[in-house]
Amino acid sequence: MTATPRWVVQHYPTLSSTMDRAGIFARAGAPEGTVVVSDEQTAGRGRSGRTWHSPPGTSLSATLVLRPDVPPLALATLPLMAGIAVAEALESLTGASVHLKWPNDVWMGSDPERRKLAGILLTSAISGQQVNHVLCGVGVNLTVALDQLPPGGTSVLVATGRAVSPRDMLDALLETFADRYRAYLDAGG
């Protein structure tokens, strides 16, 4: 059985992007389990170059440095595993039903009111058949007000009326992520 990652959290009040900072750490040899978290992201990004802005203290903006010992082709299932970890963390904190929209969106709400609550972005560095590192970026709207959300977006507060702190979300995410990641590694991806 694979060991659970030892999480080492690097916290910043403001960053342009947690992915950018985590990438610097990863290229410099930071160990698996390094987590970059920021209270505010000014130039976060999502899939297809979309921006992900997180006003101060209203969201979880985090990037996990991973070094999975799997073949590069096995990385294809990692976004889904990350989405499941985010969904399970949200469900444990809110009791609300959470849905995944492949490949990287987490949605909350009832049909047809379902809206995007969180996004996941993975990038990887590969040499030949060796995975050097994977950056797993997670953005979750927690207490963002409805008028600050993009069309089709929601936050935990808007969807459930519950205020979840970024710290509580991070703690729940790291717990569920560790469990799912260990299973992912044990299965070879």
C-alpha cells in the first residue's frame, strides 16, 4: 500500500496564481505534498486559458505538487480522481449533493439550477516515460456573493446558505485527496 502524502502548506496572502508558484517549487525539487495556497488570486487560470479570479478570503485557491510513480498515460484519470476528492470534501462539509462535469468542473445545485462551484486544472512535466511532477490546481468558490460570480457560477454560500472557510475546505480536501490519491497510486493510475 502506498503511503499518504505528507502535506506541507505554503500560504500566501496574495498571488497571481498558485499554479505558477507551485510550478517554481516543483521545478526546484519540492517534494510531493507541497501545497501552495493563497487568500487571493489575481491571475488564476482555468481550462482553455479562462481566468479564475478569487476575491480575498472568499475561495479556496490551492495547487498541490504531486510526483506520482505511474506511466504518463495513467495521468488521464487523475483529473477525475481530483474531482471526486473535491466533491467528497464539499459533501462532507455541507451535506449537499455535488456533481462532476467531466473533465474538471464541480457543480452544486438541483437540476436545472445546477451551477459551477469549483474547477480543477492539472498540468504535468514528463520526460520520456517518466512523470516528473503534476500540478493539481483547485479553485472552490466558498463565500463569493452572487453578484461577484460569473454567469453559470455559484458558491457554497449561495447554493447552501452555509459559510465554509478556506481553511476548513483545505483541511477536508487534503484528507479526501490523500485517500483517493493513495488508491489511485495503488491501482497504478
